[in-house]
Amino acid sequence: MTKEWMVVNLTAQTIVFNSLIRWKSWVTPAVITPILLITSQFNHLAFHTLIELSTILISFLMFSLAWSTKRFTRNDFLIFLACGYLWIGLLDLMHSLVYKGMNVFVEGSGNLSVQFWLSARYLEAILLFAAPFAATRKQNGYFLVSMFGVLAVGLSTLILFGYFPVGFIEGYGTTSFKSYSEYLIIFILILALFNIKRNRTGISISEKRFTSAAIILTICAETSFTNYVEIYGFANIIGHVFKLCSFWLLFNTIVISNLKKPFIALRNSEECFKRLFENSEVSIWNEDFSEAIFTLQKLRRKGVTDLSQYLKKNEQMAWELAAMVRVNSVNEATLKLFGAKSTEEFHCRINETFADNAIDTFKKALNAIWEKRKTFRSEANYRTLDGEIITCIISFQIPETVDGFHSIPVTIVDITRQKRNEARIWHQANFDNLTGLANRNLFSDRLSNALKHTKENQTSVALLCIDLDGFKYVNDTMGHQVGDKLLQETSQRLVSLVRKSDTIARLGGDEFAILLHDISSHEIEASVHEILRTLAQPYHLEGRDSFVSASIGVAVAPNDGHDSVTLMRKADSALYKAKAKGRNNFEIFTPKIDIEATHRRELEEALHLAVKNKEFNIHYQPIVNAVTGSVDCVEALIRWNHPDKGAISPFKFIPLAEEIGLIAPIGEWVLRESCKAAMAWSTIVKEPPGISVNVSSRQFQDQNILDLVQLVLLETKLPAEKLTLEITESLLLADIQAILEQLKAIRSLGVKLSIDDFGTGYSSLSYLKKLPVSTLKIDRSFVMNLPTDSEDVTLVKTILLMTKSLSLDVVAEGVETEVQAEFLQSSGCQYLQGYLYSKPLSNSDLMDYLSKHSQSACSEKVPEYLSG
């Protein structure tokens, strides 16, 4: 129950109680009763006729009032009573007409009068007893009138044809039937009183009180009728007075419930609306649409069926209809929203509040009214009196009747801030904050839409996936702020190269994508070449030139795919192929690329399973002292023997492991297993060799190498000086200061550091001076042509001279001939590694290898150039 109806009920209950005790409620019976009593002393027939006609009139008024308002009140209890009292009134009318001395239809008879009286009282008692039950279920007024009519006509028929028991005998008085009937009626009325008190649904408290009081008065009337002997007696007179008061109370019940109570609700509702209207923080316009509705009705009568089309053809009519709408009043919130100082100012300048598209919103409202919808709600722009455009939600309930259009409360809610927030959130969700380009989310939507357009219009669309070559180097060496500026300038260059109809997006990091619509294969290649040329131009950053290039993968729909997922996958595959070719390249997707990409995905899946199933093993290759021939160290080399594909080269799976983030768990496993094996070698030889383990630069990025090394040495109990970590020159491209700190901390443990494949990467003497490394390993590519290739000879000798000056040891990899070994030893190379001494061996084979050599040195047969 709403608060409003609680107020209504409380008010109605107060009125009921006051009505029962206030003298004003009893003025009418109080005035009539003395007149009737005086009349009874002079003319009993006149008294009887007047008092009965009064109750009959009240009965008819009860019925007409309840019947005419039943559509609005829907009070089943009262309509049940009213329909019954209609026929009770008719029976009382027959009672009056056949009363002794009336002689209207038949000669007045005391018996006929009593019989009609008893039939009316029986019907009344049964009616009051059954009414609480009727209140709990839906009642049909026509059925009730018919049912009670049948009962009343049936009783009248029995009386008129002599089948009703005798109630009065002339000269004798009332019969026992009449007396017992009065007692029975009283008993039924008492039951009715208890019944109405027990009722909990369908009857209001006010109705209970009035009806209960009416039943009590009826019981008093019947009690009086049991005590009179003749019809002119005092008891009969008092009984009729009680009956009049009982009917009067029931009449008040219906009046209050069907007339006063709705008016109370209406008044309270009006007051509530007025309070809401004045105190609401939402702008409310009370508008009069009646004249516009009248015009719409005329249009409908003229045969207009589609108002929307009609207003399109007759634009002026929309303006004329708008001019017919009157704003009756506005609340304080409206003045505040539009910046008006007073209601008068607002009404004078109201036309200034409508934005340019106001007529379109008005047309929508007219269409909603025309189509007889229940509500209208639309977004619309308004203009404040200061000229600021605001976005609002306009809404109102559409009245069911024409009269309702005289006063329609139209609410206007300002959503300008909400719309701005939504726009900002949408922009953040769909655009890259750094570059202002579309992000992955928006690009996916546009790609899907482009593919739909391609399918519907038989056109093509090219997808370009772009990666910047060398961006990481700039970002790491010059800082993230410079990297951001590089990305911003790259975005500007890309925007300058495409049409407005094309889409450019930054997918993340240094990844970009471009959609080129309706473009031929020749135009695609020309665009790609122009992009590569433009992006390869120097970038002026922080007062210096930086150089990056791009790799581009291209896929074209519909040839390469009909959905965004497939097209993106194929463009990525082409990009991967372009990057494999080197910097500043592009690749257009072909089926061969897809096959290669499929193989790569299969290898990736297999690699994940290999880590899970521990399919790796480690082989060890001795590193020989060039002077003594002893095995001073052993390099750990990972091997993967796939269950189906057999041995897979580390050159294939190690780069992939680095790319997909598996190098950390693989590298950790290699380090731990190698250190365990190195500890076991002490059981074979007195002076076991050390172990050299490769560490990827990605491991330094993905995990704390210092903590890992400390943990593994602690677990395996391997002396720190027996462990050498081999790092690559690519590690030096990262944050040099952070790397230096990690390497120095590792070196402080006693662990040695070696630079692997020296000369193939970004070699720098300044870095070598700073790094705490003890060894350089010359890459096999410089050793394989020794000593015949003069360039390699010069390069190797230069490296050896440089390392000597820096007090670094040197290991030459890939030594396969004695001629190579003699040259390196004579040039001052301290350590040699290669197939000349041993291929990589399993742990068990290495232990056999070590045990077969002298107990004082772990070596193979010393080469002739060493023994000679």
C-alpha cells in the first residue's frame, strides 16, 4: 500500500468515527424522527407511510449510488448490499401499499402487511450475513440484481397466492410464526455481526463500523417488533425508528466509501502532486495538449492513418500543432535548469529553450499519442537561457481520455553530464590514449563491418599488421617517454599516408594495423612500400636522430578469409614471415605461409606438452684447455626428442620458447639438472670440470636470475666457482644499468660469466669494460674457415688481442680440425671446444669419457700439436 493510500484510509477512518458520533451526521434522522413521532399520535397510517417511504427512498438511493460508481470504486461488499437493499426496498414498498388502511391494489390487510414485512426482514438478515463472504470474491452486479430479484419476486408470489405462513390475525394479533420469525431474524443478524467482525479482507474498517452499527440498530428494531401486540402499538413505532436509523447508517457507509473517500483520495493526490511538482529536483512542465489533440482527431476523421508520413509531407502542420501546445506552469527546478530568474521570464523566453531539432522530438511525441501508447520517452536537446546546449530525457504518461490532455506533467531530466561521461568512457574504450588512434576493440568492430560490406558489395579490403623494428632498443636505451613520442610520430606518419575512409589502429605496444577499403593488389603493394619508406625515415627525438623500420604482414579479404579472426590470423602469419626475413620487409599472405604458421602452432603446442611431460634432456660438450689438454669445463646443451617427430633442433624451439614465455621454466630446469650432474662428476674424477649453462636474455626479464642461482647452488651444493653462466650480447640491449647490477651480484657469489657467440651481435668495447665477465666465446662462424680466410684470421686475432688487454679468457667454438686448433693455440686462445675433442654427450657417456682419462686431468688423448 502506498503512503498516499495510507493517508487516505487513515483520513477516511477518522471521518467514519467522527460521523458516528458527530451530531451533524444525525441531523436528518433527528429532524425527521420527531416529526414522524408527532404524526404517529394523530395519524398512524401517515406515520407508517412516511417512515417506510423514507427507508424505501434510502434503499433506492443506496442502489443508484453504488451502481453508478461501481466502475470506479470496485467495492464488491457495497455492490452486494446495494443490490440486495434495492429489492428489500421494493418488498418494503409492497408492505406499505398493503398496509391496513391503504387499499391501493387490494384491501389493506394486517396479515399481508406483516408477511411482506417478514419477507423483507428475512432477506435483509440473510443479505447482511452473506455480505462479508461476498466481499472476498469478484461480484457481477447484473447477476446480483437478478438473483435478489428472483428471491423477492418468489417471496411476493408466495404471499399473494396464500402460500406464505400467516403472521397476523385480526382481533387476535401476531401469530407465533411472526414471533419466532423475529427471534430467528435476530439470531441471523447476531451471526451477521460476528461474521462481519471476523472478516479481514474486502471490507474497510469504516465499512465494518457503519455496517456493524446498522446491524445493531436492526437487532434493536427486531427486538421492538417482538414486543408489540397490535400494529398501532408503541413498540411498533420505536421499531420503525430503529429501522430508519439502520438504513441511514448503511446509506452513509455507501456515501463515504463511494463518494467521500474517492474525493478525499483525489484531494490528497492533488496535494501530493502539488508538493512533488514544487519540490521535485527534476524539471516538470504542466502542458495543455487539448487543442493539438482536437486537431489530430480531425485529421483522423479526414482519413489520415499514418501521422508520421503525413507530417513529412506537411512540415508546416507540425509547427502549427506545436504552437497549439500551451505550458500551463513549470516548477522551481525548471527555472534552475534553464537559468530563468522567474516564472514570468521563463514564459516570455520559452521559445529560446528549444534547440534546432526540437520539432523532431515533438513529432515523435505526436506519433506516440497517435498510436495510443501508454508513455512517451525520448532524448532531446534544449538550450538554456544563457545559450548552453543541454541533453535531456523528456517523458510523460499519455492520458487515456481526451480530458486528460488538458494537463500533462512532462518531466525533463538533464543528462548532459551523463552523456559526456558516456562519450568519454566510449572514447577510452575504443581509442588509444597515447596516439589517439582506434584501439583493438574499435578496430575489431570496423574490421567486422568492412567484411560485411565486402560480402554485400563484392569488394575487397586489405588488412595490414605492422610491427616496428628496433623500437625496443629505443625504448630501453632512451626511456619510455622517448618511446612514447616515437609511437606518436609513427601514428602521425601513418595517418598522413591513408585515406579518410581507411582505419588505423594501435593494437598495443609497437603493433599497428591498417584497414584499406576497396583497393587493388597493385595499390596494396604501392601503399606498403610507401609505409615502409616513410617509417624508415629518421625520427628526431631528444635532439638526436633515431632509426626504426617496420615489418608488415598483409591479408586480403575475401580471398584470405571471410571473418575477422581468420583474416587477423593470416595477417599475423604474414607479419611473422616478414620479420623472419629481416628488418624493413613485408609479406603478403600465401597458402605456404599458412602451412608454415600451422607448423609453428603445432610446434608451440608440442613445446607446451614437452615442458609438462619433461621430454627434454641435456647433453654435455667438453671445453678443453688448449695448453694442458684437460677438460676444465663442460657446456650444457639442451636436447628435445619428440615422441613422434624425433629430435628437434634447439635452433627451432629455443627462439619459440623465448617468444611464448616458456624459456624461464625450461632454463630453470636446465640449470638445476646441470648443477646436479656436475656434482655427480666428483665421484668419477678428483678434479671434476665446471659446468657452463646458457641463460637467455628473456630469463633476465621474466625472473630473478640472482635468486634462482642462489637457490639452485643451495639445493645442489655445487660450489659457485664451478658454475659459469653464458649470456648473449643481446642482453646488453636491455636496461644496461639494471643488468650490470644483476651480473655484479651474481659474480659476487663466485659464479663466472661468459659472453656467448661474441662478434655476432652488438659488440661494444665500452660494454666489455663495464661487464663483470671472465670469458668470451668466439662464434663458430669465425672459426670454421680458419686459417685460410684472411678476414676471419684478422678478426680472431683482433678479438684475442682485445681480450688479452682486458685479461679475459677466450673459448673458441666449433673447432673441428687440428689445423684450426694449432692456429688458435698459437694465437693465444686459452680454451677450445668442438667435434675435434668430443661431440655433445649424454651424462652417462660423459662420465665414461671422464673416467677413461688420466686421474690428474679430465681430457681425451692430447692432440699432437699439444704433445709435440
